[in-house]
Amino acid sequence: MIRLSLAVCLALSFVSAFAQTQPNASVEEIINALKPAVKTRSLGRNLQVESPKIDLSIGFDFDSAKVKDDSKPQLDRLVEALKNERLASLRFQVEGHTDAQGSAAYNDSLSTRRAEAVVTYMTQAGVERDRLQSIGKGFTELLDPNDPRAAKNRRVRVLTLE
């Protein structure tokens, strides 16, 4: 039983390490990615379970925190998912991520402004502000560390807070 649990955790870690951004995630895909797993009792102590999350491709104008018009349908689906009864009682962290081009300080600031732009968009669309927290990660958590300047590193990640 413990071996099986360890194998499942390792498999989930492997899948998570090679996660991809979701350029056109559906409302249902977003809900499924963000809803917390059902907690069960386990013999394994000190097992850490990752928070549910989804990486979304949200485009911004170059060197800007202005959301591109072609990314707004994806944000609208995110808003619809967060308003869904399965997620309506939960809180979320919106993380901005950049590629590794430019200085760390600049990218930290840019990623923070981008995360806040997404939170502003969602609150204007009716998601309660107290359910959302924004944070900029700069290029500290690259989705593709082998290609630090890859476009896939520029993304918004949404995590469920518990």
C-alpha cells in the first residue's frame, strides 16, 4: 500500500515537472485542474501534496502588463470556472511568470504587474477580490528550464489555496 502511494506521488511529480501551458483550456478543464483532491487517510506521514494548479497561456503586449485581446476568451473561461459552484468557495493565487530575458529585478516587477492585471480583469468580471491573491515569480520557476527564453515560460499560473 505504501509503495503504491509512493509510486503515485512520484508519477504525479513527473507529470507536474513536464506540465504544459493550456492555450485554450475549457471551463471544465480549468475546474478539474483547480478543484482540490479528496483527502484520504494514509499511513504515509510527511507526504506533501501539491496544490491544484493550471498554467494558462495569457498573452501580453511586449514589455507590458496589458492583456492581449486574443487572451480575453481564456480569461473569460477562467472567470466562469471560478464562479462555478465547485470552485465558488475557494481562494486562488494568480502567479505571473516570465522568461529569462532581462534582469531578475525587472522580470519580478513585470510578472507582478501581469498577475495583478489578470486579477483586475477577473474582479471586473465578477470574481470577488478577497478570493484572489496575486504574486509575481519572474523567471524563478521556468516551465522549460532547458530553454529559459522560450515563450512557454511566459505564463500565468493559477493555484488553489487551502
